[in-house]
Amino acid sequence: MPAQAQLTVDVDNAGADELTIAVPGLPTPQSADTPAGTTAELGNKISDVIVSNLRSSGLFKPIGRNQVRGISFAEVTAPQFPYWDGTNASALIQGFVRSNGDGKLTVGCYLYDVALQTELTRTGFVVAPADWRRAAHKCADSIYSRLTGESPFFDSRIAYIAETGPKDNRRKRLAIMDSDGANHRFITNGQATALTPRFSPDYSKIVYLSFLDGNPRIYVYEIGSGQQKLITQSTNPTFAPRWSPDGKWILYSMAIAGNTDIYKVSAQGGTPKRLTFSPGIDIGGSFSPDGSRIVFESDRSGSQQLYVMGANGGNERRISFGGGRFATPEWSPRGDLIAFTKIAGNFRVGVMTPSGGGQRLLTNSWQDEAPTWAPNGRIIQFFRTSRGSGKTGIWQVDLTGRNERQLPTPVNGSDPAWGPLLP
């Protein structure tokens, strides 16, 4: 197919010119019972999740199964293009759900260009019935990647701090959920305040800060076993643990005798290594994707600003300028940008290059802070505090600043951490 004829979506035009894409329910060759429902029911549910995923990206205008006719299993690989052309859809997603003899499901996913009447891509996934949502996310990821040329991000998870109670006496628990807010569960019981969670690079663990008995402790929670490992504990104020890209080290900040510095410690625990030595407050710390550099915040110049240094300390260089204070930096997984919170009256989330150039603010609310990146480096999640009520919620915005949305959570939420793609 000639390059000029290929169906594509411009990610830099999010919210301005959405691609209309039809997503009928996924048929099944023969409806079969599974622990998650019949294959016919799962076909409809998977279609609904694909629609929700694509709509949330701000790039697509999905026409879901309630707005179009159902399709037969035979039509999956032989679309009735005249009908779909009549819906004004430029693209069509069709697929199927089939029960296998071993108790698992096969989910097929096909993308078609309606105008050219051609197949653009096809993928298939074998999953346990309980993992049908992952199949839906993977299908949406394959469509997103094919049409945008960008890396996927739907099949991922988010950790955050679930907040309940009055704003002057909050109960803060560690919680995790899928990228769209589904499969939510609480990890800690709230007896000790939990803060600043982060997934390990291989998704097997979460590092977070806990105030058990009033003293700060850094724990690593193993998702599979539910066990916790104590990494550090101190009577000194401790902040913001973060993983190194290889999962071998944890960065954190600690205040001793009025001076706060950045340290790193083995992910297995042990003696920490101090990385900063300047008078003042050095907080944060986020590795570049290649592990060679660290971005952090410091008030050594008289106000909170962003600095970059080597992975073992040294070669420190200020990168934020232009008025206001800068905090909570996090390096993009693509390495091209650093997200931050800018404090100049309101709290706003923005991005800049690792050298400090191209500074742009993406949000404009009263208090937006603590950005965390989607696995593909195109979307930033953060938490927003409402003026007056103090209620917090998890929000996200893409790099255009136009596609902003709130993520559903059962309670108030703060300190989000978007993990990498699931393995």
C-alpha cells in the first residue's frame, strides 16, 4: 500500500481531529461457559474495554457495539465493508473469542481500513478467562500502535495512595489497579500511613514509604506473595523511594541534622551510599532510562529547582529557570523529557528536556502535582487537590495538554505511579 494511503493518527493533534473507528462485539464460534462468563458475554465485554481504552487516548472516536449491528464469526476475516462505510467509520476493529480445550481462551483482534477495504494488522492472545481484560488491553494496544506509530500503554498497572477520612486526619493506604481503574485492590490496611509507591521494572514488587509507629520505613512489597521486606528504617525524616532502571538500587532522600541529601541503597537492603553533599534540601531523585543520570530537586540556589547529576553523584547541573519553584521531577521512559511540578501561585504539571529546554506547562488547575509517566512516554498522570474540600483525585493529560481526564477510583487518590507494560 502506498505510504500516502496508509491510515494513521497524529498523536500531536489529540482532541482536535479524532479518528472514527467502529468496534462491534466480538463473536464466538460457539458460546461456551467459562469461570468469567460465557464466551459470548466476554466478547461484548472485551469490545467495551477496547472502546473505553481508545476513547481515553483522545485520538479516537469509537462507535461501540450498541451503535452498530452485531457480526457473525464468519465476518471477522471477511468484513462487510459497504455497511461500515455507511457508519462513517474510517477504521474497523473486529475479532472473536473462542474457548480452548485446555480451559483457556483465544482472543483474535483485526484492524481494517474501511475506505481501502484492507487489513492493517491482526493479533491473537491466549489467556485464562480471568485475564480477559488483559486481552482487551492488548488488542487496544496493537490498534493504538499500528495507527499512531507509538509504543503501547494500555496493558499496564497503576499504584497509588488511597485516601479516606477528613483532610486533617487522612487514612492513606497503598492500592493498585489496571491502567483504566479496573481490578482495584488495597495492599495495606491503613494502620500505618503509606506514601510514594513505585513499581519495580519487572512489575514483581512495589517500593513505598511507611510510617509504622511514626518512624519512616522503606518497604518493598512482593506482589505475587504478598510479603514485605524492610529496606531501611530511621528516626530521621525519609522521602520518595525510587527504583533504578535495572531494579538493583533504590534512591531516597533523608534529613539529618537539618540537611537533606539523596542516598541510594541496594534493593536487598544494606548500607546506603550518600550521593549529594551540598548544604540545604536535596529531595526526589529519578533515574534516566539508561541509568546514567539522576534528576532531583534542591533549594541550594535559594529556592526549589531541578538539577541533574551522575548516577553515583557529582557533575551536578541546574536545569530549571524562569521563575517559580520546581519539584517532583520524573524522567520519561523514552528519555527525551522530564516531568515536574511547577509552583508559582498554583501547582501545575509540566515538562522540559533533560538540558532544561522546551519548558511547557500541561495543566492549569489549583493544585496538580507528582507527575508519573505512562510506559510509552506520551501521557502523564498526576494527582489533583480540590480547593476548599481537600479532596484528591488521579488525573492524566497527554503531551499536547488538551486531552485531560480523571481516572475512576473508589476513594480519593494521590501519589500515582504508572508501571511499565506488563510482561
